[in-house]
Amino acid sequence: MKKILLSALVSFLFFSTSVAQTTEETFPQLYKQGGSVVGIVFSVKQAQQIDRDRELLELLKTLTSELETNKVASLEVINSQKQTIEAKDDQIKLLEGEILDYKLDIKTRDSLENNLESDVKLCDEQSKKKDQIISNKNDEIKKLKGHRLLLGSTTLLFLVVSIIF
């Protein structure tokens, strides 16, 4: 009896696996009515897989639209950042131009300062020369006054002497 049960059990398992394999292999099938195809018949496992695939497809479509929205938002942010960077670049160029102008102003003022310093030195030298010339002229005037006094006295003395004699 054990052998019969064992052989029946082995036969049942063999039959059920062969049926399972044949049913998997025979689906999907076209459902025909009156010679025309009305639909497609799937196994339960295949129908569940198709349902999961459809749900995944819907999720992927939703994800794709969200990614597209995020992409557009990212592009808007990137564009606004590019505009900000361009504006800052323009400001930097303006400031660099102002720096160059300031440097040129500083060089011009340094040159003017050097010119003024050399002018002051020239003025000081001319003032010293003028003072020397004035001093020399004053000495000459003193000499001439002395000569004039001597000449005037001599002339007066000569006149007095000539009148007396």
C-alpha cells in the first residue's frame, strides 16, 4: 500500500508539474469567436505581471513629469544665476575700470607733486640768488655813497680852496 501511495503521489506531482508547465507555455492565447479575434487570454500570473508593469509605467510617467518639472525649475534657477553672474561680471569690469582711473589719477598727482617740489626748489634757489644780488647791490650802494661823499667833500674842499686863493 505504501508503494501504491508513493507511486500515486509521485505520479500526481509529475502530472501537476507537467500541467503547470504546459499551462505556462500555452498562454497568452488569442480568444477567437466566429473566426475573428475578440481578445487575448493570459494566465493569472501573466495578468498580475502585466498589472504590475502598468502600475510601474504609470509611476515612471509620473516620475518623468516630475523630473521634467524639476528640470525646468533647475534651468530657471541656472538662468537666473547666469544673469546674476553676468551682472556681477559687468560690475567687476566697471570697478576695474574705476581702479585703473584711480591709479592714473594717483600717478598724475604724484607727477604734479614732484613738479611742485622741483618748482619749490627752483624758487628757493632763485630767492637765494636774488638775496645775494640784493646784498651785492647794497654793498655797491654803500661804496658808491662813500665815494659820493668823498667826491662831494673833495669837490667842496676844492671849491673852498679855489675861492680862497
